[in-house]
Amino acid sequence: MKSKNFITRGIKKFNSFGIGARIVLIVYFLFFLLEALIHLVPIFFVLNNSLKNTYDPLNAMAVDPSLFTLQNFKNVFTKFRWAGIGYFQMMMNSLWSTVLFLIVNIGSSTMLAYALARFRFPGRNFLYGLVIFIQSIPIMGGGAADFKLRSSLGMVNNPFLLWISWAMGFDYSCFILYGIFQGISRSYSESAELDGASQLQVLTKIMFPQAFPAILALCVTNFTSRWNDYSTFQLYLNKYPNLAFGLFQFANSGSNTSAFAGGKLTYFASLLCAALPVVIIYASSQTLILKNIAVGGIKG
């Protein structure tokens, strides 16, 4: 019923526009519809072939229910291996590294951004400029020096130490959170301070709840990039491959073209399994963000 009313209101709104505005809206609709179809084609290709028992490049887009099987998904968790490590263990490596990165990185970025946005102290402008400067340096520009530093500190293939490098806080998340904290009225924190709240209480009970939707959105976007990150594991944790690194190695080692574990069909199934957590996170986070939007008022 709600969807029907929504469509009815949309049609009435569309009919209220002039002919020029209607043409523009139709062009926009067709453009975004085409864009959506372009992105759906590779997803359909992977899904369709992951369910087949044979791979035919000439009929890869053809749907044939008689060829459908779930054996490829079974092979993902029973036969898919790289360097002696199975798919499930790769998934666990992806999970712990992603969760740890979000806690350490977003936490350090939140504290740095809060300090830069809410306090005035010597060196504040320098630190803020440093955040912007680090964002302007190409990632690969400092790759050699970064690897040399981490190797000298014993962080390579050492997950108990490598996480320290994720706690720098001078990244894009800090830049975004700086703007969020700047936009929150100081009347909230000043009122709490007058009531005897400490700076820690102001941060955790006043500022953090209001910035929570933005922090949650950063966690979602960072989850996707970290879950799909293979370069970090390729360089620093190659003995602890995650899903992205394992799939990358499998795709470039020739195993996906062999008879091993169904070849390409198992590879397609493994791609879908790897993408499933990201899809679930994005589908659920939209409701969470809307529910946690802080609605407040400042009394004069």
C-alpha cells in the first residue's frame, strides 16, 4: 500500500511539471537506468556461471536451468585453497583485519579530529595542514619508504604489531570528522561543562552521539575498502592471506583455468561469497544510519 501511494504521488508530482522539466526528468531516468543495467550485467554474468556445472565462454550469458548446481559453492569451502590456506581461514583473516582496522583507525581519527576542531593549542594549524598534506601524497609515492620502515620495525607478517600503523589518524576519515565536529554547536558542550562534565564526558556523551551517523557511514565505506584490500596483505601479511589477496592470487596463478575445484566456476562462486558480507553491511547500514540521526535543540 505504501509503495502504491508513493508511486501515485510521484506520478502526480511528475504531471505537475512543465513539458521541459518532464523531458529532462525522462532523460535523467533513462540515463541512470542504463547506468544501473551496465553495473548489473557483470553481476548477472558471475551469478549465472557460478550456478553452472560447465563453463562455455560462447554461452556465458545464456540461462539454462538444466545446468544449474550448487557444487561450485561447496567447492569454495572444501577445495578452494591457496598456499595451503582454505577459503574459510581467508575469510577469518579478512574479518579480524577489517574489524581491527575500523576500531583503531576510526577511533584515532575521531580523537584527532575532535581535538583539532574543538580546541585551540600551539601547533593545531600545523597538524591540520599535515592531515591535508598527507591526503595529497599519492599512495604509491611513499610505498618503498613505508615498506622499509615497517620491515625495520618487524611489522611485516606480524599482525600483533602491524595494527599500530593503522592508528595514525591522519587520513580521510579525520578530514571528514573534523568538518562534522566543527558543525556541531558549541552550546551543547558549553552547557555540559557548566554542569560539571569533564572533557571525556563531553566527547563520549555529547559530541560522539551527534557525530555517530557520520562515524557509522565512515565505518561502512572503510569496511568495503578494507575488505577488498589485497595490497596490504600482499606486501605486509602475505603469510596471512585474506579473501581479496587469495582471490587475486587464484585469478593470476592459472588455477582458475584448470580443472582444480571446477576452475573458473569455483572462482565465480568464491567472488559471490566474498561480496556477500559487503552487500549485507550496506543493506543493513541504511536503516541504522536513519535510526541514529541525532535530533536536538538548543534552548536560548
